[in-house]
Amino acid sequence: MKTRSNQLLSEAIQKFQHWRNTRPGRRGLTPPALQKLAVDLAKEIPTGKIVSSLKINHSMLKRWQQIHENTPLPPSNFVRLPQPDTEQSVTMPHPSVTFKYPNGVELTFSESPGIEMMSALIHSAPPSVVNS
């Protein structure tokens, strides 16, 4: 007698095979419903068994998990700054602003970086701000 997990995996195999047999081209994206099905199976069945049974690769399943489970991406040292908007730039009374981060990085602006960029810098890692 099949366990519930094995029964769900068998159904998923059939759904993936049906999609592969009926899709218009070989390079089409996997439908979100099938992606979610694979992600849900990964909660009950070992990943290796899922990827081999559904004939998908491991990195694809991880990407789907990030999409469907809202799993945050690993932290990055890269800080994405917004493009400066000249209409919303803030005029500061001081000629420069220096952001000093705990890791030793210092960013000095001789002109106002604008409210959006300052907000992104502050939220990336709370610095101590020194006006000069």
C-alpha cells in the first residue's frame, strides 16, 4: 500500500509528464502550479527524490522554494542604491556628510546624496553619521 507521500509524488510525476507532453515548445517555463506542487512535496519528501522523480534540477527547485515560500535570499554585502532624483534632493546646511559603518567603511558625500539614497544607506547598516 502506498503512503500518502508516495501517492502525492506519483500524481506529481504524472502532472509533470503531461505538461512536458503537451507544452508547445521545449523551452517553456514550468507553470507556477507545477512549481508550487514541487515545493509542497519538498516539505514531505527528500529533495533528491523529488528532483530525480520530476526530472528537474536542484537549483531550480531551490529557486521555486524562494519564490513560493517567500524565503529571503542570503544576505549580500552589496547595497543597491536608488538613482538620485534631482527633484527630491534635500539641501543640507553642511558641506559634506560622512557615513561611518562598524566594519570600517566610510562614505563621504560633498553634496547632499538625496533623501532616497540616504535612507537606503541608513537602512543597509545603521552608521554613525558625522556632519563636517
